[in-house]
Amino acid sequence: MTAQSFAKDSPARRPPTWGVVVSVVVLAAISFIVLLPFLWMVSAAFRPEGDIIAHPTTLFTGAFTVQHFVDIWVRIPFAQQLWNTVVFAGGITLLTLVFDSMAAYALARFEFPGREAIFIVVVATMMLPFQVTLVPLFKLLNEFGWINTYQGLIVPRATSAFGIFFLRQFMLTIPRELEDAARVDGASEFRIWWQVILPLTAPALLTIGLFNMLANWNDLLWPLIFTTDASMQTVSAGLALFKGQHVTEYGLLMAGSLVALLPMIIAFLAIQRRFVESIATTGLK
């Protein structure tokens, strides 16, 4: 087939309509507005403090420095606080994946009296404001001597109602024949949960893990209240020291925020495809 005959047989490419052009322009404008705070953070992290104060609404002025990235490791125990954040957010994420998946498996597969009532109570706790339990939890952890400890930061958040709900919805889509076949082969309930259910719920587990990791990595209020020692604080609480009542050191604050943000960006990019897949298969639209 010659090039001319192929061109005649192939459909002509239509020029974009005004509706498509307007949609692209609007989406580009919205994307820029959403990304503008991030762009300003990156810009401020590499600009001298005086330049930030003199030109607060300008993204790029030509001034450049990396001194802020050096100072954050000296002014505060940033390395220790970064490690505390990894232990805090990572520990909560691992525990919630284990406990939430166990509870979700029981609520999705086991038949027992009061199952629906328990599920309703679990879902209802999502409507309970976090501040309601903050003072009782502080008093309880203080009695245990868990203030300024990893267990005090992690244990009260070892499970979440949203994680149980999300994983239960995902497990309901898994065919029961797989479990029945495993039981015929003599597998215990624990082995079914570990070797059959968990591998099939990997996309949902990754999504819940990402949600928990992001929420706890960026959390400020919880670590700020339950830690009083700078060596036990997380990055969010440590960076808050750069914001005083009268003076805010924007360069140091933005540099520390950028360093703390990079691991979360990498984590999201790594599981982006499975994140979308899990949202589609749970029916949460």
C-alpha cells in the first residue's frame, strides 16, 4: 500500500475544538494554582532570607543559596528528628496494616452475632473529632510514663477505623471459593489470612499504607503534644521551632520542609498505579 492510498484510507486528524482548548487551558490554570505553594517552597528554600523578605511574592529573583540546607542540620537535631519521623510514621503504618487487615477479614468473612453492629460502631468512630480524645489520651499516657517515648507516639494510633472500612470493602470483592479451597487443603484461618487474603489485597494495603504514612509523616499536633524533648520530636514539630511569635525563618522552614517532603513524593510515585487500582476495585467513587 502506497503512502497516498494509506493517507486516503486513514481518518483525517481533526483539529481540536474550542471546547477542548478551553478545557486544557482551565486545567493548566488549576494545576498551576495547586502547584504554586510547592513552587514557592522550592524557591524560598534556595533564596537568602533577606531576599525572601524583600520579594515575598516573587518565585525567582536570581538570588541563590544552599546555606539553609546546611543550617537545618545544625540549628535543630534534624537528623534525629527525621529518624523519629521514620519510626513514628513507619511504625504506625506497619501496625495499622496488620491490625486493620485482621479486623477487616473478620468483619468481611466471619459470621458471628453483632457483626453488623460492630462494623457500624467502627465506622461511626470516623465522625468523632480527634480533639475529643486528646486530653484523656494524654492523661492516660502520662500515667503509663509514655510521654517522650516511641510507644506513646505509636500505640494509640496502631489501628484506624477508615483502614478497617476500606480493607473490608476490598475483601468483600474476593471470591469465597479461594478460602473454601484453602480450608479443604487443611489451612488454618491465620494461614488463609496470611497466604490467601493479604496477597490479594496488596493494592488496598498499599493505599492504606500510603494514607497512614502521609498523615503521620506530616502530623504536627500529635507529636507536638506528646513530646517535650527536642530529641524525641518529629520533623514537623522540629520545623515549627523556626516559626516564632514575631519572626519566622522562612528559608530554613522551607528547606526543612522540602527535605521532609521528598520521601513522600518518592513513595507515592512508586505505588501510584496500584493506588488507582485499589480505589477502582473497592467501589469508593
